[in-house]
Amino acid sequence: MLKKSNVCEEAPVELKVNREKMVTFMCSPYDLEDLALGHLYTRGIIKSKDELESIAACKDAKLIATYTLGEVKDDLFTIPKVVLSGCGSGALFDEKVMQKEKIEYPRQISLERIKKVAREMLEGAIMYKNSGGMHCASIGNISGEVVIREDIGRHNAVDKVIGAALNKDFDLKNSVITTTGRLSLDMVLKAVATKIPVVATISIPSSLAIELAEKLGVCLIGRIGKNDPIIYTFENRIK
């Protein structure tokens, strides 16, 4: 007999900003306030959580309602209208992407610290372990604190964990992010938006993600769960 715990829950959840629909997430309907905060932050719609006047989520209504203290430009309400659980969340690759400010990080982070964040991610990801069909992501800060979030979509999981870290006032510029998902171009853009200098995955990055990370200052690490992870970019940041 099929157990409910073996099924990955997915639902359409609408995000409204100042009463106007911005996007519909196809997501796991949990930690929705974190999802909205992380998504708005990584898209550059808000620069900090303090720019949100209020945020409220209702799982039953499949709705997240947010209100910003300032106005939101009309062009931010354009595509994509639906964020699919297996697709990107709206970063468009054009010449403006390459004009983003490059992350400069003069310090070094120990590989063991990054592997520890990844281990805690996998140990704390209940839905991921129960179903095998979920993604999870974690952010570890310089003080050793770790937050973990899960979702059926790898991009949603990253948005959720970024939102959770913002709520806990993590110093993202001195944090690392780990995920179970493949690192594509738009996943690198999320790191650039948050100034997180190191991104590691259980999986691997795409060729375009590596190219963009090299130009925008993101250290990418693949196969972080293995004894010998692959450091693709900015190996000098790892000790």
C-alpha cells in the first residue's frame, strides 16, 4: 500500500505583491513565507526583509500575500507567471547578467566546514529521506548555525532557505549554501544576489553555471558528499 509519506506533495501557490499577482509557484506548500521572502530577495524586488511591510501565507488558500513599503516596478510583474517545480525562477540570461557586481571574498573557508553543512542538510531533511523525490538546501553561517528547507523544486528549496536565513539575520556574505540539486545558471544568480561566496551541491553544476560563476565570483563545488569533492571555480577560497 502506498504511504502518504512516500508521496511528494506539489501544489500551485500564488504569490501576490501589493495585491497584484506576481507568480504562481508549483511547490511543496510548506515554509511559504520563507519561499516568498527568498524569491523576492533573489529577484532584487526587495533589498532586505525590512522592505516588506507584511507577509502572510495560507496553505489552504494556496496564497502568499505580501506588501512592500515601497512601490514595485511594473516590469517585475512580467514573465514568468508560473514557476515550475523543475524549472528556473525567472532569471533571464542577457547582457545585464554579466553586469552584476562580482563577489569579492578574500577569506578562506574550510572544506570540512562545507561538508559539515551538507551533512546536516541531509540529516535534517525529513521529506527528502522519506520520499527520495524532494530537494533540500541549507545555509551555514560563520557561527556554525545551519538552516534547512525542503521542496519538490530545487529552486524553491534554495529560495526557501535564503528566506529562512534572512529571517534569522544570517551574515550571508560569510555563509555557504549547499543543495541536493543540479546547479544551473539561475542557481548561480541566486548566490550572486545574496553575495554568498560558496555554493556546493551533492550533484554537479552545468557548463553555463561554471562560466557565470567564474565571471561573477562564485566558488562552485560539486559532489560535496564524496570524499574528494570537485572545486570548479575559485579554489583559492577553500582550505
